[in-house]
Amino acid sequence: MSFTAVLRDDFTNSRRSYVVLGVIGALTAFVALIVYQVADYQADAFRALVDVSFFFFLVFPLILIPLTYLSVAGDRERGSIKHALGLPNTRAEYVAAKFASRASVATVAVLVSTLVALVLGAALYTDPVDPLRFVKFAAITALFVVSLTAVFVALSTLTSRRSRAMFGVITAYFVLGPFWFGFLPVVNLLTIVNTVADLLGVTVSDETFGYIQFSSPTTAYLAGLEPVYEGVVGSGEYARIDQNYVDETDALYTNPWYSWLVMAAWGAVALVASYTRFRVAELG
């Protein structure tokens, strides 16, 4: 079965479920609510994108989970994967099509919700809207969700059980998101790094920890959004934006392109690494 055949079949099955509409609808509704609420105390619509980006960072991966965790594991548990693969045995095309199908839905959700944010921004905010900022936001956010989709689909290929797939993607979400960012008060990336450093009798510099911290696709996403606020960062007009992006160090990880590369690398490496195991897995 070719790539296009698997892709078409996956799209057909997705349209028959409420998962696709749920992902797009839920994301758009939340984004619209955020933009509407921020309008009460901000004049510039792009300021709402700061709050929207944290929603994408923290909540949207949870919306992605039902879209992705059964992409391969569901077929394996039902046994329908044998029919999907057919002859010749094109496992690479199968995995690529599953990823492309789910990534397309996630990208459409980002584009629709960003378009709604732009329209609401033009209607509700007093200052003129700069569409280019929203275009940049949509492009970088799409890269982020495609990266996470690749990671979640990759985890789905590693098991033939739905429960294990669910556990894998939820664990990945917490490790790469709240844990890596430092939301958890006691056990987080900083405490683990410091504990390991103490055990080894070494010191981790701020720059080294910066490279570690921004090596997750979620933290890289937030850092990679800096071009959205071009001309505003460092002006002192928006303390929240300056707090996120003004950095005195010249380390490589402070460059937006570095963050984009991190997100792309996570998606590509996850798919390739999982496929090396899937290609020899027993599907019976």
C-alpha cells in the first residue's frame, strides 16, 4: 500500500470521528477566549499572542494526545495494520502517512485558531493589527505542533497496546513540558541537573544549563517566538515580553534559529529512531 493510499485512508477514518473537529474546535475556542479576555487590558493585539503561546505550550499537547496516540498502536492492537500494509511491505510509507495525516490536522488547527485571533484582534483592539506578527506566530507554532506530533506518533509505533501508547505520550508531555520548563516545584529539570552535578562533584554553569533547558521542543518553542515581537523586545513597553526574551548572554541557544532547529530535530530523530524498531517489529 503506497503512502498516498495510507494517507487517504487515514484522512477518511479521521473525518468519520469527532477527534479532528474536537481538536480544531477546542483549540480555536480557547484561543478566541484568550484574545477576547486580553483585549480588556491591552491595546495591541499581538500582546495576546504571549498568553496564547503559553496555552499552546502547556495545553495544546494534551489536545494532541487523542489525535496521535492511537495512530499506529490502535491499528496494531486491532490487527488492521496487516491489511493496511498489504504487499509489498512498505512500513516506512505507512508510518510517514500516519504522521503526515495527524500533522496536517494539527497544522490546520493552528492556522484556523491564529486566523480567528487575527480577526478578533482587528475587531477588539484599539491599535492597528500587524498581520505579519500573526503569520510569524502561526509558522513557528505550526513547526512546534508538527514536532510534537512526530514525537507522539513515534511513541505510538513502539507498542501494540493502546494503554502503553497513552502512557508513553502522557509521560513525554510531562517530561518535555512542565518538568523541563520548571513548573513542578520540587522535581524539575533544574533540581535533577543540580543533584547529578553534586553527585559528580562538578558545577553546571548558567550557560550550560541554558543549553540543557532549551533542548526540549516545548521550551525551544517559547524561545523561538522572539521574531513575533520584533521591534518590541527590549523597548520596555511590555515587561512580560522583555522578561521572556531580553538576555544579556550571546550563547548560541538565544538565537531563534537554534530553537527552530531543536524542534525540527526532535521530530525527525523521533520518527527515524522509532521506525528502526518498527521496521523489524512482529505485527502479528
